[in-house]
Amino acid sequence: GLRIGDQSHLSVSSVLKSIGRRFESGLEKMKKFRRLESGLEKMKKFRRSSSSFFEILVFEILDPQGPMLQKWNEIFLITCVMAVSVDPLFFYIPVIVGKNKCLDLNEPLQTTASVLRTFFDLFYILRIIFQFRTGFLAPSSRVFGRGELMNDPFAIMKRYSLSSHFIIDILSIIPLPQVIALAIIPHLKSSSPFLAKDFLKYTVLIQYVPRLLRIRPLFEEVTRTSGILADTPWARAVFNLLLYLLASHVVGANWYLLSVESQVRCWYREMDNDSLFHASYLGCGQRNERVFPLLNSTCIFVDPDEIKDTKTFNFGIFSDALQSLVVDSTTKFPYKFFYCFWWGLRNLSSLGQNLKTSTYLPEIAFAFFISIFGLVLFSLLIGNMQKYLESTSVRVEEMRVKMRNAEAAERWMSRRMLPDYLKKRIRSYEQYKWKENRGVEEETLIRNLPKDLRRDIKRHICLDLVKRVPMLEKMDEQLLDAMCDRMKPVLYTEKSCIVREQDPVDEMIFIRRGKVVTMTTNGGTTGFFNSYFLRSGDFCGEELLTWALDPHSSNLPTSSRTVQTISEVEAFALMADDLKFVVSKFRHFMNSKQLQHTFRFYSPQWRTWGARFIQVAWRRYRKRKIERTLQTSLVILDDDIEENPQEPAFKRQRSSLVSPTAEISEEVRDNTRKQGSSSDMGQSSNPAFVSATELKTFQEEIRKELASQANSQAEMMKQLDAIQELLMELISKQH
């Protein structure tokens, strides 16, 4: 019995274990499936984002001040700097094989450098595509807000194609080094390695110029839009450091290549007198065993200070690279790179003072370049430090003035015991005002200028804003100049109420930058609400124009809308008295019928009145149409009742007729269904009958009930629709 129990216990436990294992395997499969599903979701999201990116790039015109283009410009700037850092790697391709005394080319390095350069050239191509899809500010548009953005693709393409930037971009992406490294060098490596080396050297040097020139406008654009280098000292320090490192990398790579050439130049000089010598023998592909002993015994490295014989070859500044075996093929590339990089950084920092050159002219020119380039970098460093110190002192002075004004404002708010929310709004406004003006009172500054200069400045700033008002675009130039001269700059913080509905309008606002919402309830009318947004170039407060045209007007007009800011707003204000004065001087032009028609056509108040008039007319027409349909239905029903006076109808509960229309309609429908079922079984099964007179009386009571409950026009229309539907159902049942 124990054995049987043990066996049953073991069988049950094994079954449970197998079930547990299967359950765990099922859970693992579910987890894998979920991971796969999440991976598929990520792939779908990536495809959607990439497709949306390419749709934007192909079909949309990009805003030059938009955040997307600014972010991509930063990416392009980084890739351009990395691209000019990759180009000097081609100079490390030639190597000296010391044991064979020949020149060879590093094939893995030339492949790596070509792949890296091609990768960064793709960003150059993407940059060109962006330039063909980036709008620009029209030259004819004056400076207000952000100007007028040109969205014409043909104009954008023409402007970029005819600019010097397009030529520089095309010259920058031509893959000449890749073609030479991957296509030409393999064919010339065995026969003419020196020709392949010279091809590669001159191609990289010539193409390096446009690639450097392309960085400057991109750098200025990123600095102007982001302001990182202009505002943060650490960014300037990093920029100067990167500039030094890049220059050291370029100088070190050129020093390496010139060191290889100095070794080859020494071989040429020693073997030039041999009649059996040929230049191709110096290449590792066609090495001559007879030449090797001669090369091995010549070109001995001697310190330039210890050379006393003119026949001894002077390696000059390249002796360090040859003695340390930096140019040898056995030296790994990281050691070569960092040693040459350190040599360039050391000599740029010391302005090349420790360089001991030979009488070879290109070597002297290279040392001269190092000295001048180091001096230029040092001057840039001093200039940037001076700018930083000046900006720091100016910023300290600005902060001192700001703190003084803030302390005065805090004392005033404490003395007046203002609540916290008002203090917060005041601080927000003062901060926004300081950010925009930097403590400079623009109106005071312009007022102190001569009259002609003040008029030209106001015309330049405000004329486009005024001409964007359709009511003013065809006015006389003198009138517009007078309006511009009396405009005053104003600032509003976020969620500021410029004017409220039914408040007097004392100024006309022309928005220069920001976003505003305007809304109305038409004086508190029930169920009425209208709103729309105003942006850069829009205006509000046009009620003042009609008020200013009336010579007998005294009280200011009331606002038909509430105007509130959504974001920070910069605008110009034209006060009511100033507008009245300007209109009085040009009244002969303002009284034309065409101008008054233009006022009414573009006025939001007149547009709102027109919309309400159309709505009221439509509702009246619909009401009359429903009433005519109802009367026609009642006439038809009366005729049917007169023809069949003994037709059974529905039971009535006339004790209370105060129920809503929906309940009456439902009751009538229920009784009508009963009527239909009773007519099938015979009239004796339903003893409830009404005459034609009683049915007419019931209809009149329904009409009275609807009239008493119709408190509004909308409710009346709903009730009439319900009665019409009920009567049509009754007519169908009677037939």
C-alpha cells in the first residue's frame, strides 16, 4: 500500500512538474512574443517618423528660423568639423618599409579613410537638399517681426543655385580622394607609387579649402540662431580648444607626409648618379636587389647641428619623424597619429620657435606657415578672451541696474501690500521687458532724435504693419507716415488681457510678434460665442477708425470683443487721441464711400453682425417652413377624419397636460400601436373610441402645450419637429 501511494504521489508530482515546465515555457514564449511585438512597434514608429521626415523634406518648405532646421544645422556643423578632421588621414597612407628601403601604401588605412569621408559626405548632400527646401526672407519685405517668408520652390532653387554657397558645396562633395584611393592607387601602386602619392596629396589639399570655407557661414548661422557661443563662456573655451586641436591634427598630418617625402628625396639624391637607377625601384612593388645595398648605406640620420659635410643630407625638421620610426610601416597607426598630433600641438603653441630647418625651400615655407598659423590662433584666443571680459563687465553692469530696479519695484509692491499673484505678474512683465530692451527705453531714445531721422526710423519699423491693415493699405503716404510717427511700442506678457468686451477702446494694437486670441459673446447673448486668433502682422481695436471718422464723436467706442494674449507679445499701439488727430488732418481722404465700405468689409464687428443676421434669417425661414408643413399636415388629417369619423383612436390621459413633448409623443405612439393591434382583432376588443371633434380638441391642446413650453426659439423648433413626426405617423396609421 505504501508503494502504491508513493508511486501515485510521484506520478502526481511529475505531472505537476511537467505542467509547471510547460507553463514556464509558455510564459517565455509569451515574453519573446511581447519583445518581438514591441520591436515591431518600434520599427513601425521608426518607419512612420522616417517617412514623415522625408515627406517634410520633399514636399514642405522649411522655415529658416524653425526649431527643426536649427537642430539640423547644429548636426551639419558637427559633421563638417568631423569631415575636415577625416581628410588629413589620407596623408598617413604612404609608409616607409625600413627593412626593404622602399615606399609603400597602407591599404587598410586608405579604405577606412575613404569610407569615413563618404559617410560624412552624405551629410553634405543632405545639407544641399535642405538648402533647396529652405525658404528665405524676401528682400522687398521690410524688417518687422520676422519678415515675409518666401515659399516659392522655384525662387528658392534659383537663389541657392546662383549663390557662391552652392558652388562651394558642390566642390566639397566631389569624391576625388575616394576615387584616387580606391580606383587609381591600386593601378599605380606597383608602377608609380610616387605619382599616386602626389595625386592624393594635391587633391586633398585643394579640396580642403572649400570644405573649410563651408564651415564659416554654417557656424555663423548656428551662433546667431542658438546663441550658445555668444552667451556661455564654456562654449567659447571649448570652441578655442577644438580649433587648436584641429589645427594641430592638420599640421601633424602634413609633417608626417613631408617626412616621408624627405626620405624619398634623400634616396633620389643619392641614387641619381647611378645610370642603372630608375624611380620605380624605390617602390616596394618593383624593388631591385641591386639598389637595396646602396640605399642601406646612404641617407644616414645626422642631427642638423652636427652636420659639417655638405654632402650629408640634412633632414631638418623631419629628422625626428625618421629617427623615431614614425613613418615606418611596422609602427601602428595610433602611435603615428598621436605622435604627429603632439608634434603639431607643441610647435603651434610655441609658434615654431624650436624648429631647426634645412635650406630646402618647401621645408622653410612649412615652418613659416606653422609660425604664422600659431600666431593667428593665439590672436584669436586673445580676442575671444577680450570679448568675453567685455561682455562680462557689460553683463555685470546690466545686472546691477536690473537689481536696482527690481529692489525699487519690490519696495513699492510691499508698501502697497499687493497680493502675490499681482506681484508675480509684475515680476514677469519686468523680466520680459528687460529681456527685450536690455534697459533701453526705445521710445525715449527715438524721441530724442531729429525729426527726419525719427520719421525714417518709425517708417522703417511700422509701415509694413500699418499696410497690413486692409483698411489702410491704399491710404495716402503722408497719412501713413503720420500714423507711424505716433505709434508707441508696447509689450504684453502671457495671458494678459489687452481689452475686455464692453470696455472703452482707447488704442489700436498692431501685433509685431506673438499670438493673441480675440473672443466675443455679443454682449452676453445666451448661446453665442465667437473667437479667432491674431498673429504677427494682425491688428485689433478697429472700432477706433469708425469713431475717429465721426467729427461729432465724443465718447470712446466700446469693445465688441475680449482680446487676450496667448504668448509674449510685442506690438505697437496707436492711441485714440493720436488717431483722431491724424484723421482730422486728412479728413478729405477718409470720407470716401469706397473707404467706408472697406472699413465695414474688414471689420470683425461688422462681420459678426453679418453672420448673426444670416443666422437669424435662416432660423426664421426654417421656422416658417416647418409651420407651413405642419399646417398642411393638419389639413390632410382633418380631411381624413371627416371622411372616417368612426375610426378608433388612442386612449387619452387628459388629467395633466403639463408633460413634456417627448412624453406626449411616446404616449401617442404606444396608443397608436394598441390601435393597430385592436383593428386586426375587431373593434369590439377595444372599447375606447373618440370622435373627430375630440381629436381636433386634442390637437389644439397639444399646440397650446407647445406654445406654453416654448421658452426659446431652439426649444420651439425641436418641439415642432416632434409634433410633425407624430402627425405624420398618425396619418400613416389612419390610411
